[in-house]
Amino acid sequence: MKHLVKSAIHGLYKYSGAMSAQEHLAFWSGRRFMSVTLFHRVTDAIPPDGLTVTTAWFREFCQLMRDRFNVVPLAEVHRILMTGATPPPRTVAITFDDCYRDNLFAARVLAEHGLPATFFIPTQYVGTEHVFPWDHDLPRMPNLDWRDTREMQRLGHEIGSHSVSHPDFGTIGPDEARRELAESKRILEDLLQTPVRWFAYPFGGKSNFRPAYLPLVHELGYDACFSAYNGFIEPSLRGKILPREAMPYFRSIGHLELHLSGCLDWVYRCKSRVGLLGV
């Protein structure tokens, strides 16, 4: 019932014209931002959870992105951010983490819709039976192999580094951090024959990456570092760790559109003031 009520409210806000009016007002008042979305699994083999969306939901997402958003590669997000250029309204980049083989299905659906994406891969998992600890109680979730990643490249997508072994960069020492960053980049570039410009650190929380390691990321040849915590990309984040929006949180495509267009900021502010931000 709660989900239905939310969907009805989102639909009313959109189709009444309020969403469009608010977006235009924000744009002409000078607010500029971009978004980077984050997926892990796209599958019907397990129920939706904090890492999983269904194949039907993902197809709806792709239709929304194609029809209502300006989807660009990470390179364009980075260029706009670093040059201070004005991003077109609703500029979004799409990313995936963790090397699940269902990402190949997602890559094909994205290509059908003409949408580019970046897939962040921990190299130790590619083509192996390695299982993440949080997946031990789930049905077998196969990993991508190198042939899959090359197909993803041919489809127009990009591969980024998610380290070698998926460690918590908030707990490992500088020597291990350097090895994880350098070795994953070397392996990906050797096998895929293309520069690797982006790094997404594992787990992605604010405590899972030491700020002192950000200069190391740039020293080793990466252009940007991405987290997994929510937030829009605004000019103040130039040269800093960049946020991404986790997609499984959004059960409704209507809710997602309102959020990525920035039209729910006032709702979040109100909820925060009364202690209801997670409700």
C-alpha cells in the first residue's frame, strides 16, 4: 500500500506539470548537477534487494534514460566537471560494480537502447568461481569472464577498475592499496588493450576509503575515483571522490525520475529536519 501511495503521488507531481516547472526554475536560477547511477545485479534469479533489480525494472530504466535523460559516458561527466562547463539538464552516466555475469545481459539491453555504461571489475574475480561473502547463501551467481568483458567493449561500454581482490580500502595499508590500484589497472589495460581511467573503490561507503589514498589514485594514472554513496555531482566536487546513486533503492521508475531530476530535494530537506529522511 505504501508503495502504491508513493507511486500515485509521484505520478501526480509529474503529470500535473509541477515537475517540469520546478526543473526549469532550478535550471534558470543557476543550479547545475549531474548524476552517476550504480547497479550491481540485474537478474530474476533472486528477489530484488540492496544489490539487485529485476530484468523488467532494468528495461523500464533503459527506456526512461533513452527518452527522458541525457546519458553520457563517464568521460563526459569528468570533462564537464573539470572544465566548469554547464551540463545539459538531466545529464546521467550509468555504472555497474562487482563482475556479476548478469551484467552482460544488462550491457546488451543498454546497447539496444543506445546507452553507454562503465563496468567496474575486480580483476581477481573475472573468469573464476570466486564468490563474495555476502553471496554464500544465494543461488550461484556466476562471474564475467574476459570474453564477456571484450563483448561489452564491442557494445560500446567501458571497463573500469574495482581493484584486484575487492578489499576494504579503509582498513588496508598504503603498500597494499598501491598494489591493488596499480595491478588491477595493469591487468585490465593489458588484456583489454585500452586505457583504464576510472576507479570505483570496493564497498563504497565513506569509511571504506582513506582520503589519503586519493592522491595515490591520481598518481597511478586514474582520472577519477567513485564511491557508492548517494549524491549529485556538482562543481564543488572537482578533484574529489565522486558519489553515485544506488538504483535498487528506487522501486518505482516514477520515483527515480523525480529523484534524478532533482525535484525531490525539498522533500528530503523537510524529512531531514523532522528526522524522517529514511522513511
